[in-house]
Amino acid sequence: MPGHVGTDIVRNSLRGRGLPDPEQMTHAQLEDLVPAGLRPEGATPEDLRKLLIDASDGFRDKAPVSAAQAAEIILDGVHRYARDRGRHGDSRPGRGRCSYRRRARRRRVRARNLIDGSHGDCLHR
């Protein structure tokens, strides 16, 4: 499974906050975005702009897995699951007719135990 997927999350997050891409930000927007305590000492708004652009591009470009590769990995898994499920039937535990009957019996036993006050082990009957 991929861990770090190269996406435009930095730019998308800025857009989600109603801000433009770092290239189009005003000096005031850049200074508001990066709090004074987190800015490198003596950093100008242009330094902040370069920092944001480098962080955004680096996150996307230096990732071991691209967004397209991650989508391919995920879809391969989905197709493999669907293929195997179709070949072997729905073999997930707890979904068959027998399991339905078993669960219904356990519910009846529990209800009976509640009514008569017994505390028998209803899971192994």
C-alpha cells in the first residue's frame, strides 16, 4: 500500500480556505498564512511565497507514489476482490444462510435467558 502519495494537497488546501495559489497571493495573504512565530527570521513575503511553492511542489514531485499510481493500485485491489468474490461466491463469514440461522437462534436464546433470569452460555448451544 502506498504511504506518501504525491498530490497537490497544499494547493488544494489553500483553495479550500478561499486562497489563491501561492504565485497569485498578495503579500498580506502570505503574511497572514504563515504566523510570525513560524516564519524564518527576516523572511520577506517573497521568501514565504518561495517556501510555499517549494513545499507544495516538493510534496507532489518527491513522493514515492504518484496519484495515478495510487489510483491504479487501489483499482487493482478492487478488481481482484470482485473477481475472486465472483469466482468463489460471497465467502465472507457471517453472510450465509447457516450464519443467519445461527444468529437468529442466539438472539432467541438470549431473549429467553433475559426472561427467565438464567445466565447460560448461549454462544455454544
